[in-house]
Amino acid sequence: MTARDLMTPDPITITPDASISDAWDLMSEHDIRHVPVVQGGAIVGMLSSRDLPLSDILRLLSVEGAVALNQKLAKPVSEIMSRDVISVEPEARAIDIVRLLLEHKIGAIPVVGATTGRVLGIVSYIDVLRALQDRLEDE
């Protein structure tokens, strides 16, 4: 089994200049927790729901008010995204993907083209669990 077998193809992406508010809305609307950040089609970062801590937003609103909250939410995604993106190519083995997820304590890995760096898909821990469920049901 490879990344190509596990991945969700053509994942929803966002650009680094999109606002944090836009990212929040996008992730909520599509019920996703991980979004590749792309520029010119190539991956430049990853955004996770963990990068958008609700407690910070609630604290900011209660301590500094709505204006401060709006200013924070208007900032670009590039200020909070992870820049050191761990990615795999489509032929990466499933076991290697699981190792990366565990070793780096991340919830998703983008699948990128070897020569283009373009995002082809994303493998989340949910995708891995679905594949495991399918195998277990076949037993």
C-alpha cells in the first residue's frame, strides 16, 4: 500500500497570504483539520487546527476586545503555518507514512509530485485508520 492508495486526492489548499479568518472558515466549512499552504502550486507550509487555538482567540477577545481579535484574524496564514513541511511522494509506503506521523506527532502529510512539488493529495491519520479498518474487516 502506498501514499497514492491512502491519500485524499486534490485536497483543499490555501495561499500564504489568506487571512487566518479565511483559513478558519475554510476548515470549518469543509470539516477538515489540515490544509496545505501553496504558492504557485508548490507547497510552502501546512496549517493545522492546532495552529488556530480557540483558547487564544477567546482570551484575546475577553482581554483585549473585538478590535484586537479582528486584527489577529486578519493576519496572513504565513504567520502561523508550519514551514518545515514533512511530505511524501505518491509511491511512499504506508508503513513509512505511519512512522512519519508518529515520529513527528503530526496528523497529516501532504503527497507531492517529486519534480514539481505540487500537492497531489494528503494522507491524514483518518485515512490510515480507514485503510486499517478495511484490512481488519477483510480478516
